[in-house]
Amino acid sequence: MAAESAGVLLFKRQDGELRVLLVHPGGPFWRRKDLGAWTIPKGERMPGEDAEATARREFSEELGAPLEGPLVALGRIRQKGGKQVDAFAVEGDFDVERLSCNTFEIEWPPRSGRLQSFPEIDRAQWFTMAEAHDKINVAQRALLDRLADVCR
């Protein structure tokens, strides 16, 4: 059974343009990846957990800030590895300088026997829709199109 996740596409209007907040995964595997590596703040659903509750929890855990406001469902997408992601949109703001997220540990370098701690998210950034189209995970591009439809 494919893993299920939920996340939030935070957006704002600035200088007459729609902008979205994307996050870059932390850790050594993502360090030098940029185009196609960014994602919406999201995470795995716990058994029996509602998708909206997951999206709110993961936003808070990954960014270190509570999520305010009603969420608009953007539907479900399927990522390359089979993971199903339920996405929601909400208009708001977030100061990327205040990013504070959970960490994870892995053996690094591989087969070294040493555990190192890395942030789940190493940075967050606001992008125009055109910039976000290039930066976001390819499977999540559909969420940008759905947001554009909602904001018309």
C-alpha cells in the first residue's frame, strides 16, 4: 500500500503576483539538488488521522509556526515513488528567516558507524508561480495549476 501524506501550499499576493512558499529537504542527499527538489510542507499521515489535521501538524512541525485560517482542498496527487499526497491551500504569510523544524538522524557518511543529525527542511523560500514551476517536485506541479484555478 502506498504511503499517504498531506501538506499545505501557503500562498500570498505580492506586487500583483501570486507567490507560494516551498521548502527544500534537509540532509546530505538533497544538499546540491535544486530544480525539482523543492516541495510543499508535507508529511506522513498517522493511522486514522484526517488529511487536514496531518497537513496542519506537518506545517507546524516543518516550519515551526502554527497554520492559521481555513484550508481549501487542492485534491490528491501521486508522486513518482507511489506516495499519495493530499494537498490544501491557504493564504497567509511566513517569515522564512524564522524557519525552525524537526531533525532526523542517519548514518553519515554511509557505513561510517557515525550518526549525524540533519534538519528535515534546510530552507524555505517564497517563489513566483513561474519560479515555483521549475523548483517544485515534478509530481507536485499540478498543485500550482490547481491553486491558480482557485485564485482566479
